[in-house]
Amino acid sequence: MKKAILAFLLSLLIVAPVHSQNQISIEQIQKSIVMVGVIAPQANKNIGCTGIVTSTVLNEVLTAAHCVEQSGLILVDNVPSQILRKDKDIAILRYELKNKPPAQIRKGSVKVGENVIAVGFAWGELAALGRMVAKLDEGTLWMDGPVIPGMSGGPVIDKNGQVVGIIQISNNVVSGSTDAKQIRKLLGY
């Protein structure tokens, strides 16, 4: 029943469908995606988001900072982790998983009108939504449609599977992400 509801909601939200030629990109990035959770007993809630492995040498995961700002136990794929640093709405976490390959962060900028794919855990299930870059604004990449709760911290990828943004914000009309230039700056490359 839960999957049927999710499928129905996804069909309503998808503005630019994910085409079969992008399937390889999604399969490639899927290997680098992790589930990020915070168990916050004092707030009487658990928070679920998405993250992306950026370094297997340093054991780093990138996610949206608002996903981990509640004090509590932070988990990356059910393994305890810690916040290394935050900048605006991006957080770098240290984790102890060794079996996830790092994602490729795009070196060049995206362009308005470019097709992208937002990927993340929507209600605990991995989802991919085809979107188009609608606007670029001071380090934020705005897409032409919303994303689903839980996708925050997940990657926005191009047709080659390279990360062009990290999902941060969404409303009923658009969604925004930190662009790759800001991500590379935070990571130090």
C-alpha cells in the first residue's frame, strides 16, 4: 500500500520524466548514496534524509545541514557518524562505511535549461525525479519542480551522473540545491 501511494505521488510530482538514457547515470550515482538519519529523543522525533559519499579515503558524506541540526544520534546507513563541519545548509559527516564509492562532483557549471535528476530517499525509498535547471542564483541551483520529503541532502546529477548540486529546499513549485562550485569549495577542491 505504501509503495502504491508513493508511486501515485511520484507520478503527480514528476515534471520532466527521467528517460531511459539517464538510467545509467542513476545506477552509477545510486552506489554512492546513503541514508542519513538523526534519532532525536529530546525532540521526540526521528529525521530521515539522504547523503552522498564524497571520499572513501576520509570517510566523508555530504548532506543538507538542516537534516542533522537536531541534537541526537546521527546515523549513516544505520552506522553512527559525526559532523565534521557545516557551511550554510551543507554538512560534512564522518562515517565508518568502506563499501561505497565516492560520487564525482562536476567541475563545470550547469546552465539554465539543462536537464538534471534529483535523487534521494523519499519516505525511505530511493527515488529519482527528472528536473530542469530553472534559475541560478548566488550558489543556488533552482529546479523547475518540487522534491519529496527525505530527499534533502541527496544529489542533483547531470546526464553523466556527476553531482551538480545537493538538495536543500523545496516547496510546491520549485526546489533548490547548493551548486557544485560551492560543494567543491567546501570540500577543498
